[in-house]
Amino acid sequence: MKESADRTADFGFRTVAAEQKASMVREVFDSVAPRYDLMNDLMSLGLHRVWKRIFLNVISPRPSDTLLDLAGGTGDISFLALERGAGRVICSDINAEMLHVGQSRALDRGLARGLSFLCTDAEHIPLPDASVEKVSMAFGLRNCTDKDAVLREVRRVLKPGGRFHCLEFSRLEIAALAPLYEAWSFKALPAIGGRVAQDAESYRYLAESIRMFPDQATLAGMMRAAGMERVSHRNLSGGIVAIHTGWRF
């Protein structure tokens, strides 16, 4: 195994030292946090709201569940889970600025009971083994440096019979849409980011990170390698995004 100093990671289309990626990603989300929710609407043409509702249908939170929402950011999944009946939700993110926005949104919505916030790296989750019934992660895994470590941590904190649900950008499987999708990703998104958020580069990184993320079959294999079973995925919008599910037994 290489020494830590020799390890590299992708940062969009760039290759950087592994120990630098987390801080670089943090800078991106520090920059985009104030307009993150507005930009999600613009970038996805509102589809992210549909994807997230479908995601919550798959998670199917119950009053007996503790849900750990990794990369919870400004709270969309956490809030929906509480509204759908989750007993307890831990909204976790490595980026304090994103969590601050989430906390403000939670206060505005009157969501306090059953909700807590945790600023931590998903590669090192400060929770006991077998402590939660469900783990969710929406649009966050691709920004992690060591994705395999995150998946191992997810399995560790899940109780036997618990489930992991990951909503992430994936591989488009409708060839006819590819030219339009490429133009939207690499021309429109940075332009919108520059105009609305005054930060074209962060949105260029986000588009590049989508292309560098493992495809559906590869991510399923990574989940199995981390010890998850009954791994499956469901494509949405022709594979632009996919919901992956894995169980711990």
C-alpha cells in the first residue's frame, strides 16, 4: 500500500493529493452554501425535488427509526424524513457552513423535535457500532475522498437488518440525450453558477465530479465489497441519477 503522502484523489477532472481533497471540497461548499438550494432548483430544473421525494419513498422512515443522513447539508432529506415519520434524524455533514444553513431552515420550519446536527467526516463517523436503523446519503458520496471507507463506516454503524440508501448522479443510459446533457453540464451550469452564485468554478467542479463518479454497476460492487448485501439500484430520469440500496445482515 502507498504511503498516505503518495495517495491521490480526483477533484473533478484534476488529480490532487488525497489529503488535500477534503479541504478543497469544503471550500467549494463554503462558497455555494448561501445559494445552494436556489442553485439546486436551477441546475436540475426542479427535478431534484422529485428525485428526493422518490428517495424518501424508498427509505420509508418509521417512528422506530434513527436515520443518519450523511452529507445532509442544508437539510432537505432530513426534513423530509421527519415529515414522513422518522423517529430521530441526525443531519450530518463535513461542512459547517452548509449545516448552519440547515439549522436556520429547521428553525424557520419549526423542526426541532427528533432532529440533531453533526459536523463530521463520513469516513470517520463518531457513532457506536450497530447504532442506527437507516443511513441515507444524497448527492454527497462523490465528494468524499475515500468512498470505500465511507461505505465501510456506513455498514459499521447500521444495525443488523439496517439499510443504506444512496441517491447520487450516475450514468445516463439514453444515448440520444447525451449531447444535450453534456452541454447543460459543462456550459450552462458554470454560466448559471457564475451569474447567480458568482462562482462558476465551483459549479464546473460539481459537473466534473459527476462524470468522475462510479457508474451504477461499479458502485454496487463497492457496496458489496464493504459488506453490504441485497444491493440493488433504481435509475431515475434515464440514469441521470440512481438510488442504490444495500442491507446489513
